[in-house]
Amino acid sequence: MSVQPILSVRDVTVRFGGVVAVKNASFDLMPGEVLGLIGPNGAGKTTLLNVVSALIRPQEGSLAFEGETITGLKPHVIARKGVARTFQVVQPFKNLTVMQNVEVGAMFCARDRGKSQIRALAVDALQKVGLTAKADALPSQLTLSERKRLEMARALSTEPRLLLLDEVMAGLNHTEIDRIIGLIREINRDGLSIIVVEHVMKAIMAVCDRIVVLRFGEKIADGTPEEVTNDPHVISAYLGERFVRRQAASAGAA
Amino acid sequence: MKAKHQLAAAAVLLVLALILPAVIDNYWLRVMTTVFMIAIVAQGLNVIVGFAGYHAFGNAAFFGVGAYIAGVSLNAQVPLALAIVLATGGSAVVAGIFGWPLLRLRGHYFAIASVALNMAFVEVILNLGGVTGGAMGLPLPISPMPPDLLYRMIYYMMLGALTVATLVVWHLSGSRLGYALRALRDSESGAEVMGVDTVKAKILAWMISAAMTGCAGGIWAYWLTFIEVGSAFDIGISMRAYIMMLLGGMGTIIGPVVGAFVFEIVATLVWSEFTHIHNLLLGMFLIAVVILVPNGIIHLISRASARLSAARELRRAKA
């Protein structure tokens, strides 16, 4: 059997002047898969997401979404094809209400949609992330956790088939993180393929089917969470010995 | 203020403006015609600045373009109505052509580029000579109508154009394009990844903005019967309209109109009463505006009415 990957990244290189942010990165994402993208700060994780959502054009390499080459397309075209994302630093439309924020995605990602359909999609997305009660609030009136969930609702309102999540858990407490983990599992069950960039290893281990590790723009590992967390290169480059001891301790306790 | 309330207020203002020429003298007729003219320019700025957040300081460029298109057309025996339509449409086309490269620039770079565009147009007209009159200026055909009638007609032309401009802004505020502009004003990348074609939205916004500004310029040329680059491309036109838009409330429907009215009336009264220190008083007025109503009169009214209704709720709860 051969299932076509929903996203394939081939030999992507991004340079900012003399700095190589991403170097020859290649990976595939299979439909319905949740892929974790981890690595130290500056490893090129966000840059890679920016390449997929076309905010950055790579100097080399190619991208295909659902078998179709998408290299060089504009961001709004990629979005309309079914790739949605959140931003690490949340970017709400601060003069629009929460509801209107979410409606933008529904409004522009499918043509010929009536007002009631747009509203229904937005209501649905807000309900999924648990922001229904805040629909008429302005983004400035939301907590950080709520703003992160607003980012997710905005992405979901575009009815994506691929969702890119850029550190949606950074700065949140344990309860809030658990809530987002539940949310990611739920939308994955709905059939979405997801790429998660995250430093919270607990969350990565909980939601990811596969993990890609980047360091200085290069892929140094690609495998199941177990394979990756036992990989000595990954331990020395990112996770550290303490993580391994803690994993062993929690495995022993269980 | 809700769009509904703003529209109701606009309707009241329109009725007043329609009957006004019956009761005012020629001096105030001219003042009010100027108010409408600059209010159109302010509405034009509202579209690109208030909605899209792109600071088109050089929007006077389209006032001049509109004036010259109308002037050259009228001299070529084109009927007045068509000349104004050409001024409106021509300005939009020019904005489209220059917006295509310029609106790929983000934020402040665009503001500077728009000022440069204004300066470049001055040079083009000066060096073009010929039908534009170049540095000599351009005399327009003088209307055979009796002056009283003519100035009343121009008053109603400006009022009509302002009404249309305000209706366009009202329609925009609830439209897809309006959403796109307000979204990209707050986060351009955020809007892009949600499917908004930001470059197209910005170009359309600037074309609408230019059409309004060019229309005002066209009617102004007919009114003045003589135009030259200094006054047609006067950056002061954009600056005054800018202040009016801020004073009234940018991104609102009738804010720029209210701002233009308040500013121009205050300026006129100050001018006539204190001829020696009018600039000083205007400056103090401006500072007061920036400190006391930084978000504009319309926002001030909505805040006051929100407070009033909250107080009413509280009293009802206590009773």
C-alpha cells in the first residue's frame, strides 16, 4: 500500500543573508498524522512553518500539498487550499471582536459562502476551543490562554486539512496545557493532519505520532517519540540528560 | 456608535444640508462647500488609513490628478458631468497603477512613497506643459450661469459627492473588503494566512480612496475656474483632511464628515475673530483634540452613551 503524503517538504533551504536558517530539510506528513517539530531555539522550526504557509519563500527546495506543488504560491492561496496556522506571538485583529476574528477565516477561505454559513463555521470553531462565551469580547479582554485558543479557532474557521501550530502552549499552566492537548487530539480525530512546534515535551509526547528534530536548520532525527527520545544525538542536542532521567523515573513509577 | 445610529445621524445632517442654502448668505455657502469638499477628501483617507491602516499622507496627489483631468476635459468641451466622472475614474486608475507596486511596501514605507508620488505628479504637470498649462496654470471655461445659481449648484455637487462617499464607506464597513482591510490593518500576516489577498485588498482600497479624492478635486477645479500645481497638489489638503479624520474618528462611517465640519467651522470662526493669532488658536485647538479626544468625536459619543446606559442599568438594578 502506498498512501500519498498530505505534505511533502523536499530539500528546503532558507538563508537570511549569510545565516542558514533551514538546510536541506526534507520530511513527509501522512494524512491524519500529528507531527512534532522540536529543537533548540533558532533551529529553524518557525522558519519551516513560515515556508509551508508561504510567508517565507525558500531559496531551494520544493513543497507539495496533497500531491500538488505549492512552492512559490502566495500565503492566501495556500490558506485557501487548506493549510492553516497559528502564530507563536498571537496576532489577533485587535479591533475586531472574537467572533469577527474567526469569521475572517470562514469568509475568505471558501468562495460564495453566505453570511449564515460564515457565522455557523465561526460559531463551530469558537465552540471547539471553548470561547463561545467570549464571542463579543475584544481580543484585548482575553487571557493569554484564551488568545492562544482564539488563534486556533481562527485557523479552524478556514476549514483546513493541514494545521500548523506554532507554540500554542508556551506560557500556559498545566491545566491550560492539558486542555490544549485534549483539543489537538479532538481536531486530529476529526481528520486533520497537524504539525506541532513546541517546547513543552510533555505535550509533544502526548499528541505526536512522529517527531522531527531540527538543529541549526538541519534535520537530525525523524521517528516515533520513543525512537527520537532515545536517540543520543537528540539527547545531546536538545533534550539533555535530565530529560532522560526524568523519563526513566516516570516510566519506573508507572 | 453603531452603523445604524451613524447612518441615522448622517440622514439628519443631509436633510439640514439640503435646506441650508435657502437660509445662508454667499459667504457661508462658500464655507460649507469647502467643508463638503474637504470632508470628501477625509472620507477618501478614511478608506485607506482608517480601514486599511496605510498612511497615505500624499493622497492630495489624487486631488490634483482629479482637478487636472477635469480641467483638461472641460477645456476639450467634455460635458461637466462626464468630466467629473473621468476625474473620479481616472484617479482610481492612477491609484491602481501606482498601488500595484507601492502597496507591496508595508507600513511607513508606503506613507513616504505616497508623498513622493504627490511630488512627482507636480513635476510631471510642470514639464508636460501643453494641455495642462504647465507652470502657467490652467484656466477653465467659465460657466454662463448666474453666480448665485452656479455656486448653489457646486454646493449641491459637493454635497452629492460627499453623500455618495459616505454611503460607500458605510457599505464598505459591512463588506468582505471591509473585513479584509480591518483584518490586515491589525495583522497583515495574520490576514494572509486566513486567506485574505492583502495586496489586492489594499489596491482596491486605495483606488476607492483616490476616486473620492479625485472627484473632490474635479469639482474644485470647475469651482475655481483656474488651477495650478501649487494649490492642486497642495500636501496641506491631505494634512487638513487627515486632522479632520482623526478629529471625527477614523474607521467610523461619519467621523470624517463630523471632523471636517467641526474643524472647518472652528477654523473659520477663529480666522474671522482673531486674525492676528488664528494660527496660535488653531494649534491650541489641535493639541486639545489630540489630548482630549484621541480616538475622535464618534468614539467619544459611543463611550458617553455606553456610560449613560450603564448608569441607567445600575439605577434600575438599585430600584
